[in-house]
Amino acid sequence: MRTLGIIGYSIVCALLLTLFSQIQDMLKYLFSLGALYTGIQFFRRYDTKGPRIAFVIVSVVLFFVFSIAYAMYLYIKTGEIPNPV
């Protein structure tokens, strides 16, 4: 059950960070605060080093996966490579 919790929190945090990196409006900071809040809730629930390290690693890996998937989606939709900002 702990593994599902780590994966669930990591997916939510990675999605929020992906939205933070892709949106160019003031709304992007709400996603940043959401990711911070998710991390705080995870660290409250799991107080040992192992799950915390796993959460950070899985969140970073999923952030890159989601960012690449979103860039591929934009490329398919528009035919242009998205500009990194």
C-alpha cells in the first residue's frame, strides 16, 4: 500500500510541476504551490528516509516524462517544436 501512496503522490506532484513549467501566466504559481503542498503532505505522512527519497526521485523522473509527452503532443498538434522559456 505504501508503494501506491508514493506513486500517487509522485504523479500528482509531477503533473503540477509540468503544468507549472508549461503555463506562462500568473496562474502557474498556483500549480507551484500545489506541488509544494503535495510534498508537505507526503513528508507528513511518511517520516522515514526511504519513501521520501523514492518520492523525490520518482517525481523528478515523472516530471521529465510528462514534459516530454506534452512536448510531443504539441508537436503533433501544431507541427512546431515548442520553444523552451
